Amino acid sequence: MDLKELDYIVTVANEGSISRAAEKLFMAQSSLSQAVRLFEQDLGTPIFVRTARGVRPTSAGEAFIFHARQILQQYQEARSEASDIENLKGGTVIFVPTGEPTCCRRS
């Protein structure tokens, strides 16, 4: 399992349809459907119930999707934090005085 597969699962859950999710992910519906099936086999339980109107999460799927969303969110936060730290290395801090220093005021 990798982040790409988690993104597939979360996108299918968000869209409620494999075909709409495939459009959003810019991939073929058959490829996404196969990826979801293989992921479910690897997990050992169905994540989605397929209906005529699309898909909906199973009970196990709801639990898994909850954690998948958290993992993806934490990954984005980690990337953002690492990028922010890296960008600080090249920056410059400029202090601008706003008036006389309090140590030197004349009464």
C-alpha cells in the first residue's frame, strides 16, 4: 500500500462513484476499479459496496477511509512543515525600529 492507493480510495469515497473518481484522478475507470479491487483483496475485506448508483463504504470501509484521510492529511502537513523549514534557511530577517529604545529614553 502506498499514498497513491490511499488517495484512490479516499477519492472514490468522496465522489461516491468509481467513474467520477477516475475522471478526477485523470485515469481510466477500469484501471481505478481494478486498483480498488486489488486493494480490497490485499486488505482482506471489501471497502465499498457497489450499487447501480455508484459505491458506498462498508462498515470496515468507513473505518479504513477515516484513517486513510488522516494519513493523507498528516503527510501533507509533514511536507508543508519540511518545506517551510527548508525555505527559512535562505530567508533574511529584518528588524525595523519603531521608535527610541526604552533603555535610552531621556526623561
